[in-house]
Amino acid sequence: MSYLYVGLGGGLGAILRFALSSIEVRSSFPLMTFLINLTGAILIGIIAGAASQSQLSGNLLLFLKTGLCGGYTTFSTFSLESLTLLEKGKYGVGGVYMLLSLVLCLAGVFLGKKIAGALL
């Protein structure tokens, strides 16, 4: 049943992301992606804050955090995990996680594009 909640939330999040990213903005800055990531981070923060203050069901959290926010933007999960590490005083681990995520994921996209270019 957990998979159903994640899947439903993820589908809704992906639809929202697609709808917002379809809005055309004349700018060289990827504004809509930035706004999606920012609003996703705010949304997962609200959900995490609400979960810590009240009894939200596990299924609702799966729908909202893992599903909706995960489908909307995985950056929200990265942001929550980074903040959680910092709040727990794990500054070294948090810093390394953030730095490695940024650098290695950018490198991964670059490498993936090179591999695709070589194969296609």
C-alpha cells in the first residue's frame, strides 16, 4: 500500500512540475526550474515541520514527502537531508554531502551526455 501512496503523490508532483515548467519565460536564467526547486524546498520544509509538530500518518507523509515532493523536485529531498544533517550538528558530513552532491551530480550529467554522444 505504501507504494501506491508514493506513486499517487509522485504522479501528482510530476504533473505539477511539468505544468509549471511549460510556462514560457524569456530569460537565459532557468527561472521556472529555479522556482520549482525553491517552492519544492519550501513545501517539504512545511511538511517536515508539520510532521514534527503533529501526528501525520505514515501514509500521508509518504504521499506528501516521498511522492509529491519527490515527483515535483528531488532537490527538495536533497535540501531537507542537508538541513537535517546541519541541524543535528553534523556539519562535516553535511558539507561533504552538499559539495559531493553538487560537484559529482554535475559531473555525472556531463559524463552521461558524453556517453550518450559516443553511443548515438
